[in-house]
Amino acid sequence: MSILKVARMGHPVLRQKARRVEKHELKLAPMQQFIDDLIDTMREYAGVGLAAPQVHHSVRIFVAYLDPDGRGDSEPLVLVNPEIEFVGDEMVEGWEGCLSIPDIRGRVPRAANIKVTAMDRYGKRMEIAAKEFPARVIQHEADHLEGVIFIDRMRSFETLSFMDEFSRHHARNDEDEDDDDQE
């Protein structure tokens, strides 16, 4: 397994729309190795999700921990060619960060409930209904496949914070708010 280099904000690969992955490609050993490396890289950097463009591969694949607290207690899911459908109109604003924009956080509005259709790493079709934190993770990672980063979705930059300032001024205050927002 290899730890891959993470592209940082400003690298053109983060602004490209990634290409679809053909089912037969998933059977190839190099693609399976890449997926394993993507998972290992996400774990190495303590991320809850990582999209292929973030490691300089412009293909429509991302990996993510979708447990409700985002602590990675479960095995990461692999989503290939995901298609997201919003369920209802409810939007929820919550804090996000990104391995491609290290040490920065900001509040981003996202759909509270979604349904995603994708292939798993072996080409099997799957459907996932997600809400709250898992829905946020899926939307964030799927954005990377479209060349979108989280700051593009922010309503305002007033909450854009370095991680140490976020921890000092926002993290504790938002725990109470997050209970209200159900994130």
C-alpha cells in the first residue's frame, strides 16, 4: 500500500470535472490498488473522506467513513460514479474542512437528506440514503468530482477560520448549535 500525495487548493486537478469509471476498469489490479491506496491515504491524514482528484487522479471515485459521528469506527465505503438526489428541501449549515485545504474550516450549507446511487469497488450497484453528517460527507466528496471545493459553497467567508482559531472560538460553541441542527 502507498500513501499518495494530496493535491492542495490551487492545483488544477481540483478544478476539473473527473471522468466516469467504466465497470471493466474496476476489475483491473491497478484500479483496485489505487482504491486501497486512496483508503490508506485517507487514514494516514485522519480524513473522513477522500476523492480521487485530491490525489491527482481525475476519476469519479471517493472513499468515506459514513458512520454518523465521522470517527471512522466502520469500514470506509468506496463510491464509484456517484449520483446524488436531494430528498426534501431542508438545508443545514455545518462546519467543513478539507485535506486539500489544510488547517482551514468554514460553515457550508448542505442538503440535510440525500439518496446516492453508485457502484462499489467491484462494480456492484448500490443505493444509500444518508442524512446529517454522512450526507454532508457524501456531498463534500462528490463536489470534488465536479471540480468544486467547499469554500465555493459557503454563503459568506465570515466563518472561514484557521483550525487553531476554530478550536479556540467555534468548536465548543457549535456543539450546542449542532444539537439544534442535528449534525
